[in-house]
Amino acid sequence: MNIEKYLARIDYKGPTSPTLEVLKTLLNKHLLSVPFENLDIHYKVPIELNLEKIFDKVVNRGRGGFCYELNGLFYDLLRTIGFEVKMISARVFSQKGQDFSPEFDHLAIIARVNSRDYLVDVGFGEFALEPLVIQLNEKQIDKRGVFMIGKHDDTYYEVKNLLDEKWLSVYMFSLKKRDLGEFQERCLYQQTSPESHFTQNKLCSLATDKGRITLTAQHLKIREQDKTTEVKISSETEFLSCLEKFFGIRLNNSVEHAVSLP
């Protein structure tokens, strides 16, 4: 972990003491700087749960990643700075299937600050821009919506998002401490299974101050407050051009070094 390089990557120049204010700012800066993306999966570049390799990808090469990479690396930054943190497993809710995914489907972070636990997540795409305090059934107003954390059962907590006056489940999680290696099997599934939504389409998405920019193989969507602009992507060349223009990502090196997944 090279703290200086990481902080430069997310354009953070403030103090590094393990306070709630620092945690909030680091989380916000990270979400506005590092995209959520699954491009390696579609260019057949294996994603390994190795923090040194993830650091090289995200920090040195200016890429993004998905939850195992982004939250795994952010956890390591927070731990190195001095925060009391742990990785946790979350099970994502499917509105289509009306059920929760298997254990280790999502990696998130719990940070303990001033004797309170906070849910921290830089690897879920559209989600809260600030840490969510784990205080049961309390509405938490964030720039990206209204959230609430409650008990799902004796083991799991459940985070919900208020949308159109309805509380929708996002994911459930336990407070059990996990190691990065425990997510390896599910990480491989996400890269290789035709049932994984990560294998369905290329995706690169980044939060902005006013909304979000999202690029898929078919469309570029720019949302600014209540206005959304959508442009059709008609070729791989156009996709790569938008990727560089809007996210600063060039895939030449990744593609050149692509190898087959298991």
C-alpha cells in the first residue's frame, strides 16, 4: 500500500487521521474518481484477489473494478491509515427473483469510528456517497437517496433504499469478519458463469457531482440531476473512444496481455 499514490488517484489532499470526517471524504472522493467496471471480464483478463495486482490496476493504471477489487483495496487503505475496519460478506437482493444471492456475492466494509459501526461501500455502483451508520430503522438521507438499515433476521442486517415511496432491499449482510480469499470462488463465478450479470454486458460507471456516467457496449448514458442523455454505441471503436474520453481509461495494455480464464 502506497498511501500517497492512492490518495493522489482519488484526488484527496486532506488529513489522514482515522476520523469520521476523513472517512466520509475518502469515500466520496473514491466514488467520484474510481469507476465501477467489469471490462477485464469481457476482454478475458483474469481478476485475481491479490491486493498488489489490484493496486497496480486501480492506482497505477487508472482503472476501476468491481466490488472485490474496489472494496478490497479501499479496506487496505483504511486499515493502513489506522481505521478499525473489517471486510464483510453481503448477499444482493434481486428484484426480478425476489430473493438474495449466495454468500460472498458482494464484499463490503464495516468501519468502527467513535464506538459506532458504519457500512462503507465503494464497489456497488449507485449507492450512498457517505458511510451509513448501523443504527436500526433510522432514515439516513444521502445525496444519492434515503437509506435505512434494519435487522433481516438474527444473523443478517438489511440495507434498503427509498424509491417512489417504497422501501426496496439492496442487500443483506452480517458483521462477521471475512478474509479476501473467502471471496475467491464467487469472484471466479462472476467472471465465468453465463448466469452472472457481470458476463452479460460490458459496463463502466462513475458517479459525478450531479449524477452518473454509465457506458455499456450499446449505450452511453449521462445523468445530471433530473436530466438524462443517452447516445447509442455502434462499434467497438466508438466504445473504446468513449471509455477514454469519459473515464480516462485506455485498454490497449489489458487487451495485449489478455489470457484465457479457467
